[in-house]
Amino acid sequence: MLFRSTQWLIDTRRTDPALALAELRKSWGTERGEQKAAFVAALANGLSADDQPLLEEALDDRRKDVRRAAVEVLGQLPESEFGERMAARVRKWVRVERKLVRSTLVIVPPEEVDSAARRDGIEDRPNPHTDYRAEYVRQAIGSAPLSLWNNMIGGPGKVLGMSVDESWEPILHDAWSTAAVAQNNTEWALELFRMRGTATDRRVLPLVPAKALADLLRSGNG
């Protein structure tokens, strides 16, 4: 049995996400590969912890587009098992060196990632400005729950104010921006804007409260 349609799934997820998930579950094993990625993406509507089992199953799909869609949607569930796994990787690759004047973030990227990390979507991504190891870090931070940093360091203002090697700054800010957007985190969005002004990633700007955005721009900090 094939599923009804992507549009039906999107519409039903908005009104009855449990019903939509149950219906998709019935046909998941027989769906055509080219449809699965769209169905997974549609689960972002009405997303909850109940969707984790199917999304975890999608991480093992033979098609790359389905796996990538699952990674993107799971990134919107910071309290998921997926989020916990990403947080554990970040804790291995990033450490805080505490000093009297100003603490420093030290990033030690892995030479290679294991099969579990690759299952979670961390892959070798070519980038003319960074090496593949930096891309591992970018992907892990972008998918890890932002609460990780609160536990390690403090609020976003404190995290963004830490010293870090300048080569890592754009990578970290891009990854934090990705996480802020995925997790719909206005607190992080506001701090990123305060820090970077008009250089802020455009994806983040819709999350910044309009009044704060206007005030910062008027003050010249933007």
C-alpha cells in the first residue's frame, strides 16, 4: 500500500500529527525511494518525540536524500537521542580552557569519524576554505542541542564572547546559526545578531524580535 500524498501528510500533520504518523508508518516499508525524502521532510510539521523511531529508521535508508532529510528534521528535536549523540561528539571535539581573564574554546577535530557518526549524517563535505575535519565539527555543532553550551559554559552571550582561534570563528558562528534556526531559538538568534550585526547569517534574522532588531540597528551596533 502506497501513502496518499505528500500534501495530505503536510495538511494532516498540522491538525492531527499522530494520525499522519500512523498512516505513514503503515506504508513506509513499501514506499518508493523518491517519495520518502519528501515524507520525512513533511514530519517537521507537528514534530514531536513520537516521530523519533521513524526518523531513526530513515537514517538507515539506502537513499542519501532520505538520510539527509532525516538528519535535518532530527536537528529540530534537540532533546532527541540524535541530539544527545551529537552533543557527545561536540564534547569530545571542543573543550574549554579556563583562564583568569578570558576563557578560550579549543577545537580538536577528529582525523576521521566512525560509522556511527556517518549514520548520523556527518560526512566528508568539500569546502575550499576549510578542511574536511573542520566540516565534521561544523556539522556536529549545527545538529547538537544549544542547551549543551549552556551546560558547558553558560548563556549564549557568554559562549559567543569566548576567545577562539580566528580560523574557527566563521565555522562556529555558521554552526550556531544553523542550530538556532533549526531549534527556533530566539535567545541565540538575538545574541548572534548582537555579536555580528549586519554580518549575521540571514537565516537567523527572522528569529530576532523586531524591536530588538530595530533598536540595535539604530544604536549603530548593526
